[in-house]
Amino acid sequence: MYRTYKYLLRPYTEQVKSLDFLLWQSRLVYNAALQQRINTYKETGKGVGYGAQWSHFRNVRHDNPDTLGKLNASSLQHLLRRLDKSFAGFFRRLKIGEKPGFPRYKGSSRFNSLEYTYNDGCKLRQDEKGRKSFYVQNVGEMRMCYHRAIPTDAEIKHIVLKRVGERWYVCLMLKLPDTGIHQVQTDQQIGIDVGLKNLAALSTGELIENPHWLRESLAKLRRLQRHASRQVKGSNHQRKTYHQIARLHEHVANQRADFLHKISNRLIAGNDLIAIENLSPRFMNRNRHLSLSSHDAGFGLFRQMLEYKAESAGIQVIAVNASNTTQACSECGSIVPKGLSVRVHACPNCGLVLDRDINAARNILTMALLPPLGRSGQAVTWAVAPCVA
């Protein structure tokens, strides 16, 4: 089982400059390696792979100890593998007929991470007082906010240093053994229907309110963006305003993640089975009327949290086809057509009246409890014929 622990770093001013220099050199290597692949194909009609590029840039690294030589060797290897994976994905998409997306050159705003192999140019350290720090080659020991203890039986496999705005984070990729110890059974099962009005409706009848983190900050965001647009382009004042905008976006993202962590923890701790709709938010993210609300809600992040936490707790998360779950009555199975503006499900056949999202959540749970063949179909089959209002 693999997990990633993320920690905030507190580097000094000189250490920040060293990290920025390493990031700059890595970006130059990435763009140079991409250019080398393009030129080689144009001249010979053949591609160049990771092995040949590593041999070339290894020699360049040795010849330039004050610039490229500052990069750790394994970090340089990860960088070239990153480009190799980009080309592998390009050819895979091209082969199956998808939009290929040729690998792009990286500008300074599109390259914000460094990869390392643990114990090769980087290491987690502890002083005599038990305070944790993180060492990086040619940077030194940096203070870190060690807010979460790493399990004693965990093995650190991979390291990513990431710059977000003006802050630096370290992401530790851990390999954790499966101890076989899971949470106590509660004999509780729950269905979840996600939405924009309410973040989630539960089959128990609870509605989880959507806090609308981004919408609450839009007024401040607009003021900052207007202020930046009126400043001299490229000036220090404009750069500082852009940093304020980035910090505001980071704050909103942290609010969203914190809220979703708390909700997912509560749902995992209180249930043995969780049923969710197998819904891709892509259609909402591409709709100009719904995209802002969809991104603000974070449906994909919510599902990701539920799934990996359920794996650790040893409980089931079942994704079902959500077709007709809103229209069908959870009590008698009758189809009750309703538009998006109708927020209450009222069945004329059995008299059930409740919130339409809670009705959908109950149907999602019912489908999850069906045999696998019954829940994997393209549409829901209901026993009662559609009723006419």
C-alpha cells in the first residue's frame, strides 16, 4: 500500500535561492531534452530514448559543475524519465485515436517540482531535541512543519519537492505494509449523491451543505485582479499582487481539502459500505454555466479521498451507474419525471415525499447492494411501471 505525506518546508532566503536555481536548471534540461528529441527525429527520422539522453546529459553535467552539475544525478534521471513518459503517453493516445497532445516546452510557471530518490541527495533528519528537518544536496537542511508522524514500519521510496506560489513542500511517497488490522464493523451502509446545491446527500436523510469556498472569495479575488491589471506590467508591485492572488487560491484549496477530509473521515468511520455514483465531473467542468461550481465543490477529490481511506480501513466503496436514480422512486420504483428546478420528489403512486437528492442517494445504495451484474448495466431496471403525474 502506497501513501503520500506532504509537509511544508521553511527554508531560509539563501536556501530558497538554491531551490529556485535547481528548479531553473531542471527546466532548462527538460526543454533541451525535448528539443534534442525533435531535432533527432527531423534529421534521422528516428526517435531518441531515455538511455541515449541520459548518456548525453550525464556528460554535460560533468562538464558544467557550477550549473547543471548542481543537480543530483538521480534527480536528473527522474527528469528525463518524466519526458520519456510524456512521449509514451503521446504515442499511446495517437495509437488509439485520441487527441494526442504533443509534449510541450515548460515555461517558468509550468515547471514547479523536483524529483529525488530517497537517501540519494536528500534525507529526513532529526536533531537531539527531536525536531525534524529535511536535507537536500546543494541546499542544506531545511526546517519543516512535521505535523504528521511517519509510521515506524513505513519505507520512504520517492521524494518530490514542490513549489506552490512562494512556498515549498516536500512530498514523501511511502510504502506501508498491510497489517490486516481494520476498523470495527458497524453494520451500517450508506449511499451518497453529490450535487452543486448540496455537496452531498446521504441515504440517511442528511444533507451536507456546500460551503462554496471559491464563491465566498470571488469579491476579494476580483479586487486583486483589477489592481494587478492597472499596475505596470512586469513591475515588482504587480509581481507582489500576483503572489497575493496565488496565496488566496492556495487558501481556498486548503479550505476545500480540509473540509473534504473531515467529511470523508466521518463517513468512513461510521459505515461498512459506501455507495457512490460512477459520475465523471468532466461534463460539468466543460459547461460554462456549471464549471466554476463544479471545480469549487471538488467532486473528484472527494471520491479520491473516500476510496483511499476506505482501502486503509478495509471497507467497500462501490461506484454504480447513476442512470434514473433521481427520477425513480426509492420506495416503490416508479419513474417520476422531474426537471432540474424541481427539488422535491413526490411519488403519486406510493405517496413518498422527500428531497430529490436523498431519494437518489437511497437508489444508489439499493443498486450497490444488488449483485454485480445488476448494478453494472447501462440503465436501472425498476419493477414498477412509470407513473404519470
